[in-house]
Amino acid sequence: MAGDPTIGGPVDTRSGRKLKSLAKRPGLLLLAALTALSALLLVGSGPATADPSIASKRQQAQAVLAQIRELDSRLAQASESWNLANIQLGQIDADLRTNGRHLTIARSSLAVAQQHIAKRLRALYINGDSGGAVEVILGAKSLDDLLDRLDMAERVGGQDAQVLRDVRRFRNEVQVRGAKLRGDRARQAQVVAERSAQKQWIQGQLAERKRLEASIQDEIVRMEAAEARRQAELERQARARLAAAAAARASARQQALDVSSGPASEYAAGGTLSEAAVTVPAPPAKYGGVVGIAMQYLGVPYVWGGASPSGFDCSGFAMYVYAQIGISLPHNAAMQYNSVGVAVSRGELQAGDLVFFDGLGHMGIYMGGDQFIHAPHTGDVVKISSLNDSWYASKYVGAKRVT
């Protein structure tokens, strides 16, 4: 996912378009970065009257952050592709293990069948029916050769011939499947390697942006301090919502108890139950409690492919949080969107719903109040953001409710 848009404030759309265009062409992007850095150094070495104003400094910081945001988006999409490749590779590995077991069984069956046929041939020979029996078993130079001589096997009995035919067909089938799966595994391993190379390239580009960012470090420090204050306030609001929801559930339970114990006294007094007396608030989302679990990991760093408290990526974070309540989610945003739960509209969002952005390259867990918690991107930590922030609003894909 791209960097949190609230850190850098609004970005001029014309500059943003130009930066995105440059980001697709690494050579031009690096040239633009170096040009900007040179301009900053020239300004810093000029006379006092040429010192940039605070507004100019902030504008420069926003331009740098726009470049980083574009790279972060590409890095997040590469991370999710890498996760998917690893999932597919794991499935292929499991199929290979299964086929290996089947092949072992097939070979054992062939050995048993060969012993059975040998005994039958020996019995036929001893009984004087040597017309072809010895030729079949002794004329074969190998097990494969013996199988290839099945056109002669009717001499040792149709049942014996059928055993050999079945085992040969089974063995051939497993060998074909095994060869195909090994080819699939080799191709999938190549995909994983390509994704890793893509990661290294993007991180290299991000390192260039970080060096440029260092030239406006004072402004970055100011924005980071402002973001820290904003995160503290968002966390306070989220915890207040959780407390209010818990209080509402407790009140609903108490009302239900009051209703269950109240009718006898009301009827004794000649009263009747009103419709309002038995109405309770609508229950929260089925897994809204995951929000409290997710908030335990605020501040945990983003890690490529991470799915543990030592570091998360976006889908790894959702997977880990839901695993705490016994719900298994795949480690890939697109797979979660396409195979988990039911779709919900923006207006129907409830705590615990999964929200998706940027062509399914990023995701988070909805908290209520138009806020969600997520692991944003390299260099950031698990944090709270708003669906109304310009970047997320423009990149919003949809939401799924885990059922």
C-alpha cells in the first residue's frame, strides 16, 4: 500500500501525475530525484535571501513523499503477488508428496504382481505347460520389458494379465502427473524468484527516495511528530468506540434478562408486554471483537511477507488477527477478497469487515467510524487510517464480511 496520505498533506495533482509517470520509468525517476536533490543543495549553499520558506520546504517534502507513495504502492502489490506465488508453490509441493506416495504404492504393487506372475509361470512349467511361459519370464530383460510383453501374458491367465495392465496404467499415470507437477514447481519457483527480484529493485528505488528525503529531514520530523499525535488521537477514539460497544452489549443483555423476568409481575398486575419492551439493539458484526485484538499490535513494523508480531504485511496482519479467533484466512489480499465471506457496501461496513484498496494490492480491518487498522508499507508500522483520506478513498475496491 502506498504511504499514509495524511503525512504529506495534499499533493498538487499535476505534480502527482508527473511523478507517477516518472515512477514507471526508473531512469527518469532517478534523474528527477537527483535533479531535485541538486536543487536543494544549491538552495542550501546560496545566500541567506535564497533560503527556502517553510511553505517551499513543505512543498518539497510533499513532492518527495508522492514519489515514495507510488513506490510503496508498487512494492505492496509485488508483496501480495509474492505471497500468492508461495501459496501456489506450497500446494504444488503437497501434490508432489502425494504423488510420491502413490508412486511408492504402485512400485510395491508391481513387485507383488511380478511375484504372482512368476509363481504362476513356474506352476505352469512344472505342470508341463511350458509353451511360452519360460519365454515370457526369462525372455524379459527388465520389468518394463516384461510389461511390454503383455500381449503374451494371456498364456499365464487373463486375471494375471489384468493385474499387470492395471498396475502399469497406474504407474504411468502417477509418473506423468509427477513430471507435470515437477515442471509446475520449477515454474512456480521461478515466479517466486522473479517476485523477490522485483522486491529488491523497488526497495533499491525506495532507498534512493529515502536519501532524497534526508535532505528535508527537518520537515519530515515535523510531519512525523504530527502523525504521531494524530495516531494517538485515532487510537483514543477507537478505544472509546470499543468501550461504548461493550457497554451497549452489556445493556442489551440486561434488557433481555429484565424482559425474561418481567412478564410474570406485569401480568399479575393486569399489564401487557409492549413491543418496545422486547426490542433490543441490533447485534454487532459477528467478528467485531477482532478489532480489539488487532489494536494490540499497533506499532508493529511492516515486514515483507510477514505474518507474526515480529512484523506484518497487510494480508499477513489480517490472517494473523483472525487466526486468534480460529478463523483461517489465506496470506494474500486478492484470495481473501475472492474467497472469503460476503461482499458488503461502504454504507454497511461494520467492525471486523475486511476492506480492500489499490487493485487488491492492499487491505485492512475496518474498525468503525470510517477508520481501519492495517500494516501500510515498508518503513511504516501497524496503524489506524481513515477511509476518507484522499489516497484510500480514490483506491477503495470494496469490502468483505467474514462469515
